[in-house]
Amino acid sequence: MLSSKNWLDSHAVDPRTIRFVKPTRVVWQEGVDVSALVQGNAPITVPEMPKGAAFLLDFGRELHGAVRIATGKQSARTQVRVRFGESVSEAMNTPNNDHAIHDHVCDLPLWGTQTVGNTGFRFVRIDFLEPGAKVQLEAVDAVLLYHDIEYVGRFECSDDRLNRIWDTGAYTVHMCMQDHLWDGIKRDRLVWLGDLHPEVMVVNTVFGYQPIVEQSLDYVRDRTPLPRWMNDNTSYSIWWILIQHDWYRFHGRREYLEAQRPYLLGLLDQLRSYVRPDGQEMLPPLRYFDWPSANDPETIDAGLQSLLLIGLEQGAKLCDILGETVEATACREAAGRMRGCTPKRPSMKNGVAFMALAGYLDLAEANREWLAPGGGAGLSAFHGYYVLQARAMAGDYTGCLNAIRDYWGGMLDLGATTFWEHFDMDWLKNAGRIDDLPSPDRVDVHAVYGEHCYIGYRHSFCHGWAGGPTAWLTEHVLGLQPIEPGCRRVRVAPQLGDLDYAEGVLPTPHGLITVRHEARPNGAVTTTIDAPEEVELLRD
């Protein structure tokens, strides 16, 4: 017979931490005054609950977890309806219930607690369903469930809007680090490989090495035996290669890369079979690039041609590291054929950006003619990161900073505390804030907008793929770019654009790189830097 201690030790332990979060304000209340829940003066005793009594709490920022309702002496169990929302509008209406339940009916006990929910939210509405019941509320707290890890990376500059954006992107991805590295904490509570790439770049930048990344990559790999495509999506198998490449570049974990050898070789062989002799890709359905371009065949074709070319070239580099010279040569031969087959230039910015990143378009021309016009207009939360990368390669750093301010800053202007699955600059016109009660003279952004898989309240307001600017600001403004596996060599190439200064930290396997850049009146930049001895710095 197992002892109690041995029995406990034989079961899995959740590596996440629980914290209890007090509400910051009462957004709305009807028939009952619960302001003491915020002021810390509970309990609240209602001898006879009136019909229609309800209230809505704001916990200050988006979080992942549940709500715990504590009660005292009551006449009997009391039934309530509990609704969660990422916006006030969602919590006040009928929330989305696809991947996590946001609308519950439950009993509150006598002298006890009731914990309800497991989702992403900021707002909670509670309705009392039994008029006349005696109720005593001791507390209503959010139950925050998260990985208690250090924000090792850091970014600060002379523009506080950019500072908030960097921090919000970091927090967005942090909340998505749950059972695995999810795409969203409300709806897409799954591992989506393409979406994972900007998230992993943020993890590299902010948290350094985290086992959850490898666990997530392996989770999908092990559930996708070849010749199946990851997430049933041809492009997402390509993204797996790109993530492996960048993960090795930052962390240099040879043992982990070795474990990918059989799958990597098989996947590269499979991908090469879809390159025609003339170099055109012929990937089968599902031919997904990103949601905004889902109905634009030219953007999909150009994007997949470019993405596959990049994937084969980065796959060849991984094969070099593994000593797989035959496969490396075959990948480069296929990539060479693809370079001779230039796709038609699409009209959408993300397709143009990937063509430029793949070398199909002149970077300066692509930026001047198609990427820069409109600033943040035409970006998507997922592929906006790659538009920024292409524009940075063209040298348009101030233009990138303005696009970040406008697009990601636009979400902050509407009350966001995490970045969304999608956003369009046109949504700002006459828009109400997501932390205010809907008003008839303002557009209810969460209820009205969204398309494809994110219509209305199905739209996720904490979506990891939207965190790209956090990684971008560290890579380009701080100018810290690993160029050899495990950060053995790091390029230091600060690009302040219109900023007066920027400073921050990049975590590496060898320790922290700390840097500060100051712009001088003559246009020069003065840099002070501290780095581990094991890291060779290459200064531009």
C-alpha cells in the first residue's frame, strides 16, 4: 500500500502558479451595491436580494484563470449566473463558448467558496437568479493561473507608447504560456505551429530558454506523423522548420536539434516533392497563409512560394549542422529552382513582405511602393511582424516605429491590455473602448467587427501571434541579433529612428546582454554595452 506521501508524489503536478486578484472597479451594478468588493470592506449582506440584481467587475487587465466567489452566512444555497468577457460588451451579453465556457449557472454555498471557469477574461458579470434570497458576499476574486517566470529581457526608450507596446506584447505571450504555448487564452487554447513563430521570438527576447517551447513543438510533431501536415495546414509544417532554426540560433541546444533529425529530414523530403522542375511550389490544400488573405489567391500563392523557399534554405542550414550534406544539397537545389520562378506580386502587404524577405523583390522598392504607404493600415496581427521585418531590411526604421505606434498602439487606445487576434485601423473610427459600457453613439468593436473564424465575441483579445513588436523592438531598436547558434556571436546594430535613447536587456544562454544607446545631435549613436565573455559582439 502506498503511503499518502508516495501516493501524492505519483501524480502530476501543475507547474503553474495561482494568485488571487482583487477587482479594480465596479463597472456596472443593478439592484445591489457591491462597491465594498473593491474597497476591501466586505462582507456585503443583502437580506432579500431584489429581482434582476447583478453587477459587473473589472479586474484591471486580461488574465487567464477563473473567478472565486466567497460567501458567508446565507439562508440557503443561492443560484447565480457568471459570465466572463474580454470586453465589457462580451460579459454583458452572451459570450463565446467554443473552446472554453464563459457563461455558467451555479450555486453559491453557505460559508464557503465557489470557483467558476477556466478561460481568458478581464470582466466578470454575476446575476442573482433567485429573488428574495439572503446573500452574504465575502469576496469575488479572479484566480490567476500562470507560469511564474522572470521577465529577464527588458526594453525602454524615450517613447512611452512604444514601452507600453513592448510590455503588452510580452504579457500577451506570457498569458498564452499555459498547458503548452497556446495561441489564445479564451478560444484558441491549442498549439498552432505558424502562430507559434512570433510567440517563440517573444519568448526568446523576454524570457530566454523555456521548456514549454520544446514541449509545444514536440506535442504537434508527435501528433502529426508524416505525410500529414501540422494542424492540417501545409504552411504550418514549414513554420515548424523556421521555429527550429530560430530556436537553435538563440539557444544552441544541439541535443534537442538531434532529436528532430528523423522528422526534419522526412519533412524536408516531403516539401521538396512539391517543387516543380520549373521551381513553382504546388503545395496541396489547405493552402492557408493568414486570415486576412484567405480570399486572395494571388497573396496566398506568393506567400507560400516565398515561405517554402525560406523554409528550404533554413532547413538546409539545419542539415549542415546535423551533418546531413545530401539533404542540405537537395534543399538548396530545390530552393535554387524556386528562385528562378518569381510569383506575381500581390496587392496585400503581407504577400509583398514575404516576397521581399525571400529575395523576390527589391527591398527598397517593395517598402517605398507597397509596404510604407498607409503606415499601419493593411497590417494583420500575425503577419504584421514580418511586414516590419521587411521594412527594417529596407532601412525604414522610423516608418516601422510609426506603424507600431499606430497599429498596436491603436489597440491600446481602445482599452486593450493584451494584443488581439486581429485589428484593423478602420476600427478606430467612432469606436467605443472595450472597457466601457457600449454606447449607441459609438461602435461596439467586439460585437461588430471580425471575420473568418473571429466574428464578434469569438474574436480573441489575448492572442500570442500579435506580440511580434516586442521581439522586433529588441532586435532592431536595441539592435541585438544572434547570428551564431546559442548567441555565441551577436550583432549590435541599434536603429533608434526618431528616438532619443533606448536601453534594455537580451537574455542569452551565457547570461545577460545589457545595452544603452543615446542619439547625438550630429546623428551618431553612443552605445554602452555589457555582455558575457562567452559572447562575441559584432558592432556595425
